[in-house]
Amino acid sequence: MNISALFIRRRVLTIVLTLGLVVYGIFAFLRLPVALLPSVDFPTVVVAASLPGASPQTMASSVATPLEKQFSAIPGLASMSSTSSQGSSRIILQFDLSQNIDVATQNVQNAVTQAAHLLPPGLPSLPLVRQINPSAAPIEFIALSAPQMPIYRLNQYAVDRVVPALSGIPGVAQVQVFGEQNYAVRIHAIPFSMAARGISLQTLSQAIGSHNVNLPQGTLLGEARNYAVNVHGQLDDAEAFREMPVLQSQGTVIPLADVATVQDGVDNDQIASWLGPQRALILAVVRQPDADTVAISTAIQKRLPDLAASLPGGAQMKVIYDKADYIRSAVQETEFTLLLASILVAAVLWLFLRRGSPTLIGALAIPTSILGTFAVMSVLGYTLNTLTLLALTLAVGFVVDDAVVMLENISRHEEMGEDPETAAFRGSEEIGFTVVSMTLSLAVVFLPFLLMGGIIGRLFREFGVTIAVVILLSGLVSLTLTPMLCARYLQVKHDAASAFERWFLRLRDRYGQSLRWTLAHRGWVYGVAGLSFAAMIGLFLILPKGFIPSDDSGMIMGNLQYPEGISFAELSRQQQAIAAVVEKNPAVMSVLSSAGQGAGAFGSANTGRLIIRLKPLGQRPAGTMVIQQLRRSVERFRGVQVSFMMPPAIQMGPISSQSSYQYVLQSENQGSLDAAVPKFVEALRAAPGFQSVTSDLQLADPQIDVKILQKRAQALGVTPQVIEQALNFAFGGTQVGTIYAATNQYSVILDLARRFQQNLSALDNIFLPGNGGLVPLSSVTQASYGVGPLSISHYNGIPSVTVSYNLAPGMALGSASTTIQKLASEILPADVQGTAGGTAAAFQQSSGGLPLLLLATVALIYAILAILYEDFVHPLTILTALPLAGFGALLALWIFGKELDLFSFVGIIMLVGLVKKNGIIMVDFAVHRRRAGADPVTAMVDACLTRFRPIMMTNLAAVLGILPIAIGFGAGAESRVPLGVAVAGGIVVSQFLTLYVTPAFYVLFENLRRPRRAARPALAEGG
């Protein structure tokens, strides 16, 4: 059966179908959304609860634990982590990738409602439930600054105007405000003035609440007209509150200003953000999971001029970092690599064919297959990202293979004297089965990618489908368009042989001589094959193992952890000093800085963050080198733990930390856990290859321990509730009222004046309502200095501590994981368990899954070949090239100092499909010669010499097609290079060795299958 016959006869049908595919592909390419990576939508839900003034222990035991127990029964929950700090708890619930995020969110909301009766009665509101996508890091950072304006006014403009304008852009999920400074009226009570007038903090709070009201008043119902009653009982700013009466005694009115300092301020004065040395607000734009980052960026750039023009006087708006710039650069570099690879492959065709028409016929497979793939990608809803473009670039080197094999075979028939149409019919019929075998056996290589689970499966699904589609389309083009064009336009001219042609013929003759000698001394070949296999195993064991390389996106994140108990004033001073040192680095363009709880750091009051934008890549060293420079420059800041890292392309897991990798320690015994963590951290810091090793265990947060003298308090009429309430009013920054404006709500916050919050003696300034008047707090309590945890973490409901670390240049993640496991077994007690978290956990999971994926791919190819050949032996002959390709790939990685990471392993899987093409081309022709009566040696020699040209053409095209990826240049090269090196090395080594190894094994298997009496002459002939 000749599949190509219909398309050779019906030229118009073939042209119309091809043009339709190409035109649709062009339109699809222009409309495909652009992204850095395929969308990986993690079903993740965050539950946040607040109880102002509550200690971390109280938040963990009374809020986090009851919720965790309720959440643990939710179906599909994969992991649960919580962090409880002063006044707040945050629980992150990550569900299986198969779970629907909306259903999961509703289940969490139901669980919160069911647990409401278990939560403290003083909780201001039920915990807030919302969806997040941990893999969706901010795509753009915008700084707002106004040196001459109060920060709360700038914040009001940002929240009322800028945030809604940006949030309304299609594809934007939310706009976070780092360093948010909402307006608030701050009332700082003066305890001595209050005591002298007999006013307690409770009385002050009640007075504020009763004089600042905004209640409905009803309607007057007249006979002809109704009148709405509107009483102006609300106080709008600090000036209005100052005159508010607090107490009336014997005709004397005591205004609030007599017992407190009242100021226009902000609701949280323990956070701040800066752009360089200036106070600023940082707007972080987060996209929706499937949104086009480049389209969002373009829309923002169009909207920013109008927003900037409407800024209050002296205010400035500046885009500090735009991820779309890197995505555009990475995509453009990949597109250039694709174009360069196409040109190199076309040059190979010209080198061998030396004529325009056959070169063009063969090269047409490249644009036709790629544009057709764009059409399929559009139908499947894929994006134009670095992985799908990488798949197309990789495919360029072998999409011409099928067309070259078809073209060369038709040309051979023309050279035998047949007219072009007859040559097209006979040549396509003769080679059609080979093309189908090559195409299907290569396309199925990527079928296991569709079956992979977890993050890696989601990440590489589009890659696998894209490259499989382009392979299938290239096979379709070679069976339809290529023979039709050969029948019409391929003219073989018997010109004098060119210098290259003469050289190539001599090369083929020498190869024939060496092949005959090799088949007569096959033992040497088997020995070389065995040594190659052993070397492949050895290289696999010694090569450093990595995961996903960090691309240099032009941004570095700096996470800072200060000593527990540091004042916000001191924290701000050090944060700005470190930011100034970082900004002096010649590779740095600008620095955004934030400090304090809720300022974009990791939730603790002693943390800070730096967002560092680097200069363009051509004006600075690589990002990894800049990180090492920054580490050295901040070493002089003692007591501060600073970690610099390039943001990962995709966030693995729900655990946030200060460094790139995490290791989670857990124990039901909190004391045992607390004792083990410092030892483990110190051992990890001492181990070579580890940098910025920190943990979130912070037990030395200075505290004031207050013990209630129950009998004395009872005698004086003071209850524990009154004591704790007064302490909360004094030091908790309690919201005691709300100001309702036209477009927003603002808080009224009460505490003691700062000069009365300095040390333990501050408690002497508090007076409580009791029997017969005010009672000093010191008469019913005993206070002392102490320490306690700054935060408390749980993982899956069990007390936990997360150890974070970065890796020094040259340290592979696989080696680091081995070191950590060794240290854990030596140091950790039996009741403390350690597990990898985040990226390290995904690496460990993939380490077991990828080898199985490789075996599954080999088994699938064998099954396909066995079905196509209706034979169990020929597929084994074809697959003998695989160990040689694996050896070549690993050897190339070792020579060029690359890790065996996820991308290079994908390259090795690709080699399974690529290198067996040589075997198919040789074995298929040898089978035809055997059927014609030739012995195994003669059949294989004829096959190798006849197919020598297409073998050399396809392999050289594949090598040159992959060469731009292996060299690596431009944005995103860090991920592409290991894959390119592995594939190029595998093709080069297997290209040489399979020309001898595959024929030798073919003869071996054929001789073993022949009857013993017929095998002896052949063996004697073969040596």
C-alpha cells in the first residue's frame, strides 16, 4: 500500500490542505498568548485570622490548632502549613492537583464555619478564606513616592485610584501593597494624666466609642413629604477627637487632649518601604493563572501615564521591575535560536543536495510542520512559552529527517533512469513504511510526558505534546507534500561531481571497507558496546544531579532576618544601611526595600526584604556572580542573616522561606524539636557547599511575663479580663473606633504614649477600675522579663521548623540532599523527623520518577516497533543504539561541567527517539535485501552503504539544529544549554558508533535465528 499515491496524483488537494494548515498556523501564532512557562495552577487556599495583642502561643493553641483539626478532614488535602505570630495566624492549604480550586475553597469555608464555636470569643471576625496560586509571583513592581506628602495620603491615593485601575486590567488577579500605610487616628494615652482624673483605659475606650458614632436614625413620615434624619455624630480626624469629652465630673468637662496625645497617623507604624533612601509604597501586580503576562504588562504601560499625570503634587510613580521584559527577551532569544537552527538545517540539505529544488523541497518540511503545530497549540489552548518554543527548536533538527529520507529515495530512483512521477510513486512506496516507523516511534517517546503526575507532569505536558505534534506533522508532510513536489519539480541532473560529492563518495567507500572488517571481527564491536554501557553507568553515578536551573531574569530577592526583639526604629536603620550598600554594586540598577511585619516580608516583625533590579545582562556579570558579590558586601552587618537568591521560575510547594531550598523538621515533642534545630543548623552551616542557612525557630523574643495575683485582685474587685483588656489597650494598638468615609473606612487606635512603653516599669503606669476607684496594675500582678517564641509553625498539624538554605556555586542539589540526609541521621533524635520541602521535595520525587519514565519510553518504543515489524528481534537490533546515545549525552555533560538536571534528562529521553532512526533506516532496507535472498552480512552492508547519505544528512541536520541550544546565549539560556549539550553529545557519539554496532548486532541476531545448520557457514563467513 502506497500512502503517498493519492497525494501525488491530486496535486491541488495536497496544496490546498497544506496552505490551509500554514495559513491557520500563521494566524494562530499571531494570537497565541505569551508566557514564561506553561500555567501550573496549584489548588491552594489561605486562611488568615487575627486577634490583636495575642501571643504566638495563644494564636497557635486557640486559633491555628482548632482550625487545623477541622481542615485535616477535607478530602484531597495534600499538605497544610501554618505560622502563628503576634496577633495573627496564617494557614496554607495545598490540595492535590486534580482538585477543583473552587470546590476546595468552599470546603475550607465550610470547615471554618463549623470550627467557629471553638475559636476565641474575642476574635474580631471569622478567619478570612481566599484562593492563592503560590507559583504566581508578582509580575511587576511599581514604586510610589512623595517626599513632601504624608505617607498615609499617598497610600489613600494608591488604594483609591491606582490599585483599582490596575486591578481592573484583564488578567490581573490582585495588586498587593507592600508597606501599606492606611490613615488612622492614633490616640496615645498619658497614664499619669488619666490617673489624676480617675480615668482608666477602659473608660477612655468607652468614651471614644460613644462619641464617635454613625448609626441609622430613621425617617420622618410627613403627610406630604418624608424626611430622612441625619445626625452628624462621627468624628473625622485627629482635631475633632482632641475636643471630644472623656469625662464630666461636677460640671467640669475633661477633653481627650488633656489625657492623651491625638495625631493623624497610620494604622500600622511598624512597617515601612523605601525606594532607595526615600519612603515609598510598593505595588506588586499578580496575574491570574492563565493570563498573558506580556499582554498585562502592555495594558499597564498604557494606563500608567494617565495615573502618573493625576498624582498629587510632588508624587512620583516608577516601574521598578517588569517580568514581561524578561519574558519578551527569553521568547525572542528562543525564536532566534529556532530561526538559526532552521537556517543551519537548510544549509546541511544544500551541502548534500547541491541543487535548489531538492533543497527547497526538503526544507519546506520545517515551516510547514512548525506553523501547523501553532495551529494545534491554539486549538489546545497552549501558550507561546519557553518550553513550547524549545520543543519546536529541538524539533527543527529532525523534522526534515522524514522528508530527507523520502527525497533521497525518490532521487535514487530517478538516478536509476525512472521519470520523476514514476520515481515518486515507487520511491514513496518503498520508503513509506520506514517513514511511518520513524515518525511513530519518535512521537511515542513523548507520550509518557502526558502520563506524568505532579508539578513536573504539568510543567512538561505542553512540551511533550508540542514536540509530538510537530513530529507527526513532519511525517505527514513527508508522505504527502514531499513526494508530490518531487513528482513535479525534482529533476536529477547528472553533472560532474562536486568536490564535496567526491569527498563524500570516498568517505562512503572507506566506511564500507571498515564496516566489512568490523563485521568480520564483531567481538571488538561487542566489547566497545559493553564498555560504553559500563561507562554510561559510571558517568550517571558521578555526575552531579540538579533540578530546574535558575534563569537570570534580572532580579534578585534579598531576605533579611534580624535579632528577635529588635525595635522597629533600629530595624529600619539597618535595613536602609544594607539597601544602600547593595545599591552601590555596579551591577545594580535600583533597590526596593521593605521592613516589618506585613511589609512584604515573611510575616515576622524582625524581617525585611530587598527587591533588587539588575542592569541589562550585557552590562553586568551573571546573576549568580552578582549574588556572591552582594553576600560579601553585607558580611560586615553582624547579627543580621541575609539571603540573596534569584526568584524561581516556579514556586514548588506552599512553604515560604528566606532561601531557595527548605528542609522541614517535625516532632510532637516541642522541646525535643527546639533542642535539635540549632545543632542541625550549625552542622549544615559547617558543611561545604551550603550558604545562607537559617531556620524559622526564634525562641529568644524578649517578653514581659505577667502573673496575676488572684486573691489580691479578687479582694480589690479586679478580674483577669479587666487586666488583660487594659494591657491590650495599653500595648496592643487596639482599634476602638471606625471612621466611615465616602470611599473607605479608617481606624481609631488606642495605646499608651511611646515614652510609657519603654521597659518593665511601663506596667506601673497602668491603672485598673476596681472597688472604690482605680487600682494600680502593679498591686494585683507581678511582672518579670522573659523570652518566648516569635512565631510558631505547624506542618500537617504537627509542630515544625523550616530550615532554609542556598547552594554555593558548583554545589548540586543532589549532593546537597545526600549531605542533609546524612546529617539528619547523625544529629536528629528519634522523635524528630526531617523531610525535604518545596523545590528539594519536588527534586526527590522526580529523581525516582524520571528513570521510570525513561524505561517506560524504551518499552513503549519497543512495543511500537514490534507491532510495525511484526517481529520481536528487529526492535532489539534498533534499540542497541540507546546505551551509546546515553553514554554520549552523559560524557558531554561531564566534559562541559553541566549537571544532570531535569532539562538534560528530558534531552536523554529525546535521544531514545532520535538515535534509533539510524537503526530503522538500516534494518528496514536490510530486511528487504534478506527477503531477496541476501545473507545477513551482505544485506546489512548493502543497507548501510545505500542509506549512508540519508543517515549522514539526518544526523548532521540534527546536530546543527541542536547546536544553537547547546551553545546557549541570551535570556533563558541557563535552562536550554544542559538539554542541548545532552542531545548533541548523544547524537555525535551514537552517530559514529551505531554505524558499526547496529550492523554487528543485526548479524548476531539474524545468525541466532537461522537454523543451526545454516548458521555455521554464515558464522564462518563472518569470522
